[in-house]
Amino acid sequence: MNRVDALLGTATDGAEYADGYLRYLADVFSRVDREAVSAFAEVLLDARERAARIFFFGNGGSASTASHWVNDLTRWRERPFRAISLTENVAVMSAYANDFGYDEVFIRQLQTLMAPDDVVVALSASGNSSNVVLAIEYAKAHGAITVGLTGFAGGLLKEIADISVHAPTNDGEYGPAEDVHLVLNHLVTSYLEHRCSKEIA
């Protein structure tokens, strides 16, 4: 059952809806695997230590979160993370979509930019977007470390990523799934900033 739709059908006003939505979001957060979050953070720290690149991508709201994450990781003055969003270059994405199909907008960029031992982070609420799955399959086959941030039941992305950070929401609940991913951006980034600040303390 889609809890968000149910709340919309039963809430008598905005305050009641807000209370129900936030309570449900708190329940989802309570079931996020903390060890997976920690493993993801350590992979990012290791990539920074090795000067490896970290690629983020997703569709729709997940594309926005991917770009937001890159913004937060690359703004530091002291040894910033080498993070790249594959959703930023509209000319490149539209060219690949036009010439090869939308399924290849991410894999084609990885074929050009990725090296073995880079980190590839995919965001997808369903975990089944074909362009995301194809890119992660390519990354795994060519020696990258893969991370999947998912919602709903997790889909194929949850199964194939080396590290899976899952927001356990019901099918179709894009808002709560994407809420979790954006909060994880701020959670992980603030933790990394704290860890890295000790280098210059």
C-alpha cells in the first residue's frame, strides 16, 4: 500500500498530513542500514585518499540529488573529492539519448571517463531504471566500486551494487525514497567533512 496516498485520503488538513508524512519518514529512516551508510562513507574516503574519481547519477529527482551530492563533496579547499555528476551536461546526455537511446546516457559517459577502481554511485527509487542498471553493470565489469541508493523494494540495483543503501519504502513512494537519499547526502557529507577536518587541525 502506498502510505503517502493513504495519508492524502485520510488527512483532514495540512497539519495532519504533515504529521503523518513525517512520522512515516521517521519510520523509514529507522530501518535504513547504518552499517551500509558507514561502508559507503568509507568508500568515499578511500577514493579521496587514492585520488580516484566518484561518479554520481540518476533520473529525475535522483539526478538533482546526484548533482547536489557532487556540489557538497567538491567545494572543500583542502583535497576535495574528485566527484563528477553524469547528469550535468545536457548536450552530452541529449546527444547520447538521440544517437543511441536513453538507456545509454550514463554507460556511454562511463566508457569515456571511468577507470578501474573509480567509484560509481547510482541513485534510483525503483532500482530498476535500465540506464542506471546498465551503467552499474558496466562499472562492475570494468573494475569500479559500485554503490546503489534505492527505495521501494530495491530492484536490480540493490542486488548488483557492491554497497547498497536502501530506503525501505512502498512502491511508488518517490517522495519518501528521495527524501532519504537527500538526507543521506547531508549526513554522509557532514561526517566526511568532520573526518577530513582532522587532517588540518
